[in-house]
Amino acid sequence: MKILSIETSCDDTAIAILEVESGKAIKFKALSNIVSSQTDIHKNYGGVFPMMAKREHQANLVPVLTLALKQAKLANPKSQIPNPKQIQTLKQILEKESTLFESVKAFLEKHEKPDVDFIAITNGPGLEPCLHVGVNFAKALSYFWNIPAIPVNHIEAHILVNFLDPRPYPLDPKKIFPAISLIVSGGHTQLILVKGIGKYKIIGETLDDAAGECFDKAARILGLGYPGGPVIADIALKTNNAPKSFILPRPMHHSQDYNFSFSGLKTAILYKVRDMGKEAKSEKFLGEICVEIQQAIIDVLIKKTISAAKDFKTKTIILGGGVSANQELRKQLKEKIQKEIPSAECLIPDIKHSTDNALMIAVTGFFHRKNKKRWQSLKTSANLRIGIAKK
């Protein structure tokens, strides 16, 4: 079985092709995994501009698809002429993406249908304009090639990508569930009780800023640029052993629930920078505050995660989302689990699969292949939720 997957929930245009062998043990083989990042475009603005990101997706989707098919050795160049009805339908599907329509039409005229069984597409959550262009692109391919499509929840994909990464042994769902999943990204910070694939319940989430958003806003306050997480982590790594002359708050660190709040931390950083005056630009202060910002966020994330895992007596802790690429978070989470819940499995994706990518969409599409749709049924859902939030 081969799955072509598309991810455009934010500012990465990603397409992958995954081959799956399902028997006693599921075997995943990535045939291609292409990601075109827009980070350099948006860094001058300190964040992602949805309409600008959408325009970039329109420009990138066909080149990324072409490269993904070539890498997977599934590109079948052969001239063909779509009939007028097909062209008209494609034009209707891509009515709001006229530039993309022209490049899709040119691509389809030069390539035959690839040997692919499903098209998996992120339909939410994410930025509506970005999701829209990706879903319409998937609809166009699904229609023209007559390949069923599978809508995928982006957050679930960050959980299930852990089934893709090589392990000393194949992951057995019966042995790893129930699990607690910590999803940390620029737009989400959630603790999710995972009873099985497709069986989720949000038990805690941020009440304001997400962890990744806090990193970005902190970096902006410090004049360090965008995205904030990597630059703060890099400075913290270089000064991690330096003594700290101050401590930042850990919001909701001791609350008797699994919710998060990072807006207070952001405010504390703003006040600290203001109070330091000219010293806020010094290398010493920047080193100290980056160490403290990173540790404050990590302390809260780990405390809540370990508490949830103990309370729900879970077998596994699963980390996912873009912030899961943070080396200190990965290291300290593993150490804390080993110390406090040594019997628990800890699943952390490869760093290249932590940030947004299409392979995670393909893996999730495989597990939900029975939920295949005709192209007409595909819809975006920018505020799509996973499971049910605990009240």
C-alpha cells in the first residue's frame, strides 16, 4: 500500500509518500519526504502571515509534489490531454487558487497517475487559508486520478508519527495504551489521554499562550528574531551552566489540574527586560534569561505530564509537536520518567519528524484508511479538536 500525503496547516509545504506493509507487524517505509519551509519569509515579520503563507503554498505545491514523486520513483512523465470536462472541474475545485490551477493543469498534462492507493491530507487544525489551499490541491488530485482521500487531524498526526520512527521492536498498540500525550507547538499545548488509536480525550490545555508561542513572544521581547524556540535554546545551550541571578515564574506549576498558562511568564519577561534597562542587551543577561525561560517552560510541561501519567496509570508517555524538537525538553522528560515512572515507555519522535511534515500525515492516514472520502466530501476545519475536552 502506498499513501501520498499533503500538509499545509501553517507555513511548511510538505508532501511525502509512504509505503506500508501490514501483517502481524506493521512496517512503514518512507519513499519520499519533502518539506519546503517558509521560515525565512516570515521571520522579518516575527510570525506567520496566513495569506502570505497561502500564496507560498500555491507556488510550492506542484514543485514539491514533483520532487516527492521523483524521489519515490513514482513519477510517470507522459503527455496527456485532459478533456474539457476534467479541466472545467479542476477549475471549479481551484476556483480561489487560479495560479495553482494553471500549474496543476500543466503538471497533470505531463504526468500519468502514480501508483498510489490513497491521498492523505491535513484538514485541521491550522490556519484556514493554508488548510484551504492544501485541501483543494488534494481534491484536484483525488478527482483527476480517481484516488480516495483521507482527512487527517494534524494534532493526532503528531501523536501517531511515533509509530513511524525506528524502534528496537515494533510498536504494539496493545502494549503502549493507555498513554498520555504531551503536544507542544506554536499553536497548541495539550495533554491528551490516549486510550487507543482514534480514542482521545483532552485532559488539559493552555488557557492562553501555547508553549511555542511563549518562546516566540519572549524572543521578540529580547530582540532575538523568529522563530523564538530554536534561538533561545541555542543561547541557553551555550550558557546553561552559568549561575542565574533571578528566577522567572512557573505559571500554574502547582495547580491541581492539567492546564497550562504561559502569558504570565511572557509578562514577567517583559518586566524583567524593562527593569534591566541597558543591561538587557548584555551577553550575560541574555544567556541567563534564555536559560531561565527555557527551564520555566520545561518545568511546567514535565510536572503536568508526569502528574497526568501517574494519575491515569498510563503505560506510555508520548511527546509530539514542534517544541518536542527542543533537546532539553527531550532529555529532561526522559530523565524524569526514568526516575519517577521507570515502568513507563517514553516515545519521542525523531527530531526531523517533530516539526510539521507530511510523513506524520501519511502514518495517520494509514490508521484511518477506512475513513476514506470522495473528493467532494473533503472540508477544512481550522479549529478541529482531537477527542473531547474534559470539563
